[in-house]
Amino acid sequence: MTGRGWIALAALIAPVAISAQAPVPKFGLARIAAPADRDAIPLWPMGSLPAGGTAERWGRMTADFPDGTHMDQRIVRNVAIPTMTPVLPDPAKATGAAVVVAPGGAFLSLSMDSEGFAIARWLADHGIAAFVLKYRLNSTPDDEPAFMRKVGETMGAAIASGETDNLREPRATQDALQALALIRQGAARWGIDPARVGMVGFSAGARTAMQAVLNGRGTAKPAFLGYIYGSMMPVAVPADAPPMFAALAMNDPLLRKQGFGIVDAWRQAGRPVELHAYERGDHGFGIGRPGTTSTLVMDEFRLWLATRGLLSPHR
């Protein structure tokens, strides 16, 4: 589910926590069978991880918004077996660069379409190998209505306080670093330059990518970072932190109280950083909210990679 959907759901379920919003969207969540993702690559040897407390669940989330727009996408939750799924470019236009795509969902679910495969297909169409990361999450109730209530309460509290850094899942960081390692190990197989493997993350996925930067050692960390509507709170920036491309909407209800501390921290550390702050787009615009300049985000990310010399064809 996109951040826009979660925030609207928070308004519906926990209206006391945030400013009144009316009318409210109409939501639906239907359980679906797990897709047959034959290209998915397990990040860890089978049987090496403890079983999750609740079975992995896939759902189709729908919403009709007051502005006439409609949302229909797949989410997954209670991930116990993390994977990455390659989405590769035509070899004729492959650049040799690769990106791990980390969807968001408050560490309660993953927006596998709008912040996962849609992003990956766009990157592959532009010559960049993409790997959609399905990382481990906090446990949620098996029952769909109970899950929706938990999400609404979590997001409502985050909006009310302006505090998002308490949303976390350390195993997601482990999965991100493992994905980076596996991609570099298989670089020849996928026609990738191991020195040009980065990450792009959205919301909680941005937090996951950031933690890979902060916890990765040497070449284990991403070579570059796309940080899309992640927490703006400052961090201790490593001396060898990679270049960062940051983007958010100025009317994002989750981030509007936070300023640009993480961007300032990158600058103060003398590390390269670029910031795009769109007037509108809310939270969770993914590949871009129609009718806003956030629709430029992927083109600007690609151009940023190109100007840094990261998209030169691999030899």
C-alpha cells in the first residue's frame, strides 16, 4: 500500500491523532494467493532462518479517494523468507549499474507494486538492472481487519508526533546487506559492474537503505543511495558515505515537521548529496503522483546517476 493509502487509513481509524480530514476514502483489503515469483532468489540458505510467528500473507489493497483516483495494488506482510527478484534490462542498452529497490510500508507490509516492481521495470527500461527486495518485517495480525487497525494506529501516532525513527526492523538491514553481497558475487552473471551497485528505497525502504549505509563496512555498503521520502532526522554520517539523492514532497504529513536534517548532515560530512523537495505529492508518491512535479523523480534520479558517471556502459 502506498504511503498515501496508509495515511488516509490513519485518518479513518485514528482521527483523534491527526487533523480532521473529510470525506474519507473507501478501503478494501482482500487476501490473495502468493504470486508464483519463479525468478525470486532467497537471500539466505533455506532452513537457516527461524520460522515466522505468522504465515506470510499477500493482499490486494484497494481504495477510492475523494479526488476520484483509485488505488489497486498488492502488498505482502509477515515476510519470513526474504528474497530479491531481478528485473534486468535489454542487454543492448544495459549500463552495468544495478539498484536494489526497497519498498516501504512502515515495516508492517511492503508495497510490492507501486514502490517495488513498477520502479524496477522503469529502471530496467532505462538500462539499469533492478532487484526488488522483499525484506523481513515486524509481525502483524493474521486477520485482515486487525492488520488494518494496527496500521492505522501506527501511522496515526507517527503523523501526530512527527516521529518516524521508532519504526524499525533490524532484520531488514541484514537482508539489504545480504542482497548487495549476492548481487556483487553474481555480477558477471547479470552483466553488472560490482562497483556500481546501489540502493533506492521508499519510506521504510529508504530507512532500510540508509541503515545499509550506516551498518555496511567498506565495499559492503551501497555505492549510491536513492532516499525517497525517508526520515529527515539527522544521522552520524560515515566518512565514506556514498552519494545520496534525496526526494520528498513538502506536504508530506509524516515528514513536514522534520526539516532537512539528514541532508544537512551529509553536507556537513563533506559527502555528495542532492535534494528534490516537491511542492505536492504527499507521502508515498512512488513513481510520481499524477498532476504534480513528483512525476519527475525517477528521471531526475537517472540523470543524477548519469552525471555522476554511474551509467557509463560496462566493459
